[in-house]
Amino acid sequence: MKSDRVKKGLERAPHRSLFKAMGYTDDEIEAPLIGIVNSKNQIVPGHIHLDRVADAVKTGVSMAGGTPIEFSSIAVCDGIAMGHSGMNYSLASRELIADSIETMALAHAFDGLVMITNCDKVVPGMLMAALRVNVLAVIISGGPMLSGCTDGKRISLSNIFEAVGARFSDRVVSDINRFAPKAKVIHLDIDSSEIGKNVAAYHYVLGDVKDTLQRINQGLDHCIRDEWINRVEVWKEKYPTHYRRDGRLRPQYIIEKICEVSKGEAIIATDVGQHQIWSAQYYKYTKPGTYISSGGLGTMGYGLGASIGAQIGRPDKWVFNITGDGCFRMNSIEIATAVRYNIPVIVVVLNNHALGMVRQWQRLFYDRRFSQTTLDRTTDFVKLAEAYGATGIDLTQRENVEGVLYKALNTQGPVVINCEIDMDEVVLPIVPPGQALSEAIFTR
């Protein structure tokens, strides 16, 4: 249901539908819209760090179920323009600041405002705007030394970084010059051409990784690293993975429920894309060898064959192939193999009718210029599964997830679950191309 302010906002400002064109989903528009007023500019001293504060605020709003929309305010006063010091500025300056915020807030009917500054001369104008628009408003005054923290800190602050079979591709390191700047990189690989190709190795070992690691372990003394481990645990608690819990069917929730019903004991095989990362983030693995993925090799269609092999090798385990509709199309014919040999794999298709990972990049980094990523085909995966002789189940409602999973676990033979999810679900955090790991995006 739209809030009263949303309804009034759409009546008063029909151009709010532009949010839809900008890629916001219906449930995002219908959620409480929170305007994030960022007074950052390159003229007022200290303001250049406010983007980090704004990112943290947007993360908090998203976690609370709201939709954060950031915009800029005028951040100027007579004290700067006329060389005055202290609080010597005129009413006109406050009016300009208030007008700039009020115009945006009323035009888009925000349900609340979070206004960010670190200049005391801007605060009065923000207060005036809050009184005028009559919505819940919070003013955050942050100093210039505030900074963000990301999962990339573990790499960025490491002094020894051991890379095992890593290609150091652009998806992994992004900005090579700022990748693990304090670390001595020890590179283990079987392919000599990978050593030093992208990231300089302080030392390297050529050979089969299994043999190499066993021999290295034999020569290492046991070390207690409580200080480092405790620091990482603090980061994990302070910056957890999160998604909107608003009653809609979310892929992250589906994977959490798979973990719950399987008690973390299942084997998970994935294909390539968003579902691959969500499966790594939201399934809590308790044993080695239970997350089967081709990593960064981009092998769409890999997951179904891998899950069949895993099920044959471990008939005592539940095996899930978590995949996307784009990947499932690549190798869905192998359902016939699973039926022929009565292999009880459970295929969970997170169906967003798109090539989600590429679409996400086009949306975030290429101004929503979508090209060849919207599939939106009419293939009925349930009927396809039944045509092969497997069981097919449609899943469209959040409240049905647990029941559908238990049904699949108690069904003989292979099962295909078609999960209808939003086309614009995104994987977070994500590092923009060319940026350092410490500059990951945590919110949309």
C-alpha cells in the first residue's frame, strides 16, 4: 500500500513516475521514500568526506525497509561568500538552503528526510526546511575525518596475502595499483604464466595446490591471531550483508530458507551470476566441499551437471542446484539425465527474466543503458520439467517458500522450483570498475 504522502505525491507530482524509468521497482517506490540531503561540495572545507556518511545512511535506510533517494542542497552562506567568520550570515542564505531542500522534498513527497552536513552555517537552513515540509527529519553533522569500512578492508589492511590459484582478474582486484597495498603477495599456482601477470608476487610456489598447501602446513608453527580475527569479526557485525525484508519474494530469503531446512548440511552447486554470489553470502556453510562453483570462469550451465555428479558421489546428502533462468536455459536438457537415473537433485531457478549480473552492471555503471540483458521469455520451466518427467513447482509468494522446499525434499526424483523474483534485484556490496576494494558500494 502506498502511504498517504506517496498518493498525494503522485497526484501532485506525476513526474515521480520517473523513478520507475530510473530503475526503481514498484515496491521501492511504495516503500517509505527517505530523502538523503547531502550538502557535499568542493568549496566548503571538509565537505568532501560527506559521501561516505551518505552511503552509511542509505545502507541504514535500506535495512530498515525504506528507499533512500539522495539529492544535493545548496551549501553556501555569506560567511564564505563575503569573507565573514563565525555565524555572521544573513537570512537570505538560510532561505536559499531551505528553499532548495523544500522544493525537492515537496516535489517528490518524501516520507522523511536525513540531512547531512558538517558546516554549522548550513544547519539553520536545514532546520527551516524541516519545519516547512512537516515530515520526520534528522540532521547529521559529520566531521571531515569520517570514513567507511568495507569487506575489502581484510585485504586492504593485510600484510601477508596468500593467493591460491587466483587469476587476479579485473573482477577481483579492480584497481591493481590499490589492491592490498600493504601486503606481500605469495602466489600459489600450477600455471607459471599466471605468476606476476597482473599483480607482482613477493614469492611464488609452482605446483598442485593440494600438495603445495600440505607441505606448507607441515612447515608452519601454530599462531594465535586473536587481535586480527577479533577485528574481522567486528567488521562482520558492523557491516553485515543485508537485503530488504518487506514481505516480497527475495532471492536472499529463499537461500536462507534452503540453509534452514537443510540445517546447513546440503551441497550447493551454482552456475554463474548473481545467484552464485547470493549463494555464497546467504547459505551458511559448515563443512568443506559443499559449495560447488566454477568461480570466475563464467561457465553458464555448469551447475546442473555439477549437482548431478555431486548427488551421485554423495547419495546421503541433499543437493541443490541454485541457478538463474539464463544459466538454466544453457543446460536444462540434463534434467532428462537426472530423470533417467532417478537422481533427486533440487534445481532452484531464481527467475528474474534477465541476465541479472550484466543487467546490474548496466544499471549501476552504464546509466541504465540496457542491451541484450532482458530475456523475459515465456518459457514455462514447470511444464519443461514435467515434460522431462521431473516434478515442477512454481514459487511466487514468500510465505510459501518453506512449504515448497519441504515438498521438494520429500519428492522422489529431480525437482525444478521456478522462483519468480524481481528483475532489478542487485548483489551488494559491489566494487565499481576501476575502484579500490575499500570503495565498494553497499546500497543502491
